[in-house]
Amino acid sequence: MIGYVKGTLVEKGLAEVTIDVQGIGYSIQVPMSTLFQLPELNVSVKLFTHLSIREDAHVLFGFHSLQDRRLFRQLIKVNGVGPKMGLAILSGMDSSDLIRVVQQNDLASLVKVPGVGKKTAERLLIELRDKLKDDNPQSTGMSLLPSEPVANSRQDAESALVALGYKPAVATQMVQRVYQSDLTSDMIIRNALKSMVSK
């Protein structure tokens, strides 16, 4: 088992990053909650990892914190929830939000995540309730440091939300609700996802 990967961040995409570890590039799939916390390219980074072994591929998933990895592992143990849906859930809400949603039995927030239907959401709440009942849903301290805004931040944010599974019209509405001209695309995406959880 690969517990973590530490090296230089050389590529950063919507849901996958590449970390160079002494000349070997590890492709790692990450949720949005982790992507937002990554530094700029060519900076050292450490991700806690989970290795999924299938017949056709070995897939490495990476997380900014041990808590995120632990929640991901809890999610994929639930019947009907695979790694792809686990990433989608942790992209739609950070770990503190997920803990709060489970503890408050907030079905409505879970079904807003693309790909999570009512039955799956109900199963998640039932199976995770006891496992997360003692967790503290306080903020994990996640924050986005303002970086240089880009001219097409609005369009980039909409494209990212569509890639996460939201319909284009819904993605546009989400962005319109939180858009400010001085925000980067990452900040717009983060705020848009937050607004879906808190609605």
C-alpha cells in the first residue's frame, strides 16, 4: 500500500495531478477539495493516497489530509458508491461539510451532488451515521489564498462544474449566484459548490 506521495507538483488538471518523485511521475486523481489546496506548479507537495486495484488498472487517489482520505475510504465501503462517486462527493463538499451533513441527516444536500440519487444518499446517511457520530464538523481550516484573477475565470468555473457532472444550465446558474470579478476560477467553483450545500 502506498501511504503517501511526496514530490514536486508538475501537472495540475481538473481532477488529476502529476507528482514527480525522483524522476518518476505519479498520476493521482484528486477531489476538488484537495485541488484547491495545492500549491503552484514546481513546488513540493505531499498527498495522502489510496491505491485502488482493478483488473484493468491501478488507480492512485490523493488527498490533502488524512481525514479526507479516511472519509473517502468510508464512502467507497458503502454499497453502490465507487471511487468516482466518492471523489464527486468530496468535490461537492469538504470533509467538515460531509460530517455535518451526515450528523444532521441532511438528505437534501447529498442529493445535490451529481450522480448521487435519493436511495444512495439514504444509504450513505445510514451507513456513515455511526462511523462519523463522534467527528467534529468544525472547519478544517481550508482556505483559498487569492491569486491573480484571470479574464475567463467565469467560463473556467462553468466548465469545471460541467466536468463534475452538473448540467450546463445549472452550472451557469451556480456561477452567476456567486460570481465576483475579483475572484479566480478556483474561488468561484469553491463558492458555487458551497452554495449548493448550504441552500
